[in-house]
Amino acid sequence: MKHNQFIILVAICICFVTKSFSQRGNQRIQNGIGLMGGITKFDIVTNNFETQQGNGFLGGTAATVDIPFKWYNVGFGMQLSENHVNILGRPTSTSTESEYIDYKVFAVQIPLLMHVKVFSQYFNIDVGPMFQYNSKLELVDDSQEGYYINNYNNLTAEDIVNISQFNINGIVGASLGIRNFKLKAQYIYGFTNIFNKLEKQNLETSGGDSRFKGNQSQIFLGAAIMF
């Protein structure tokens, strides 16, 4: 419930900022809203587990406030994503053969961006924070539920699904195109420890590090259509 209240609060603040910009001085402020989507590459940077980058997708709404005579615009939106990440494990605790365990994670993300005008409206550098509420890790193949995670003696694949669900990320990227259509590339990095919640679960960590730390890393390639 508190996460829903947070999202509502952010949305209200966004509306207030947009209204404030639109009333500023005698300049004509041009607002735009549109749809965006694309593919992702997702990973979790950690020393606890051996991970492999997975594929995913991202889509949602995007809005911009085009401010004339300024070196930047502002943008915001709400987007949904589904990503996969693979973590190395083994079928039994004594097995010498390893294979990757496929997890997926869903997320609702709210980016608040500054678009630096490099070449007017045609090429921008995008930078800013992103607020994220995500699901737990979900096993794609239920038969791997009892697999053991490499680097630990008795930690299972099911033990590590309860990750932190509220995270703050940073975005840096670029947008290229005309006013109504832009190609986008972004790198998204998690400032918060997505494994922080695992430390509160009294997990069996023999053979490995009892402190869990991981930061999500995501590459987005896509496009946006503005109306």
C-alpha cells in the first residue's frame, strides 16, 4: 500500500512541475505525450553469485516539457518491464555439473529525466533518476526450484527470490530523431542494493559470503512516438 501511495505522490508532483513550467513567463511551452518501447539486456552486478545477462522488454508512456530558449527539456513517464537474469547453480549440493537458473522479474518504473539539447530537438543527452517497484524473482522453470546456488553449500534457488522490491536507479542515455519520432538508447544502473532484503531472512550461507549485495544493470534500445 505504501508503494502505491508513493507512486501517486510522484504522479502529483510531476503534474505540478508540468503546470509550473507551462505557466512560466511569456514563453510558449510545448508539451508532448507519447508511447515508447523496446528491448532490454538485464543483469545484476554482484560478487555473491555468478550471473549471466538475460533479455527482456520495456514499454510505457513518455511525456516531455519542451522549454524554449533553455539548454534542456524535462521528461517523465511510467513504464513496465519484464527482464530475465540467469544465476549459476547445480542440481544437487554435491553435483560437479553446473547450469544456469533462469529467473524473471517484472517492474513498474517512473523515470524523471533532463534532456540536454545537443542539437536542438534532434539529438539529446538524457540523464536523471528512476523510481522502481518490482516483483520478486520468479523461477521460469519450476523444476529448478530445488537447485543449489553456486558459491554456497546449501543455498537453494528458491531461497533468493525475495529480493528488495523498491529501488532507485540512475539513467544516462541519448535520443536521436525528429520531434514526433525518436530512437533511444539508455543505460540504467541500480543505486540501491536489490539483494538487501535477503540479509534479513536468516538464510543458510555456509561456504559463501553472508552479506548480500547486488546492483541491477540494464541496457535499453527502443523508440518513442510523440503526439
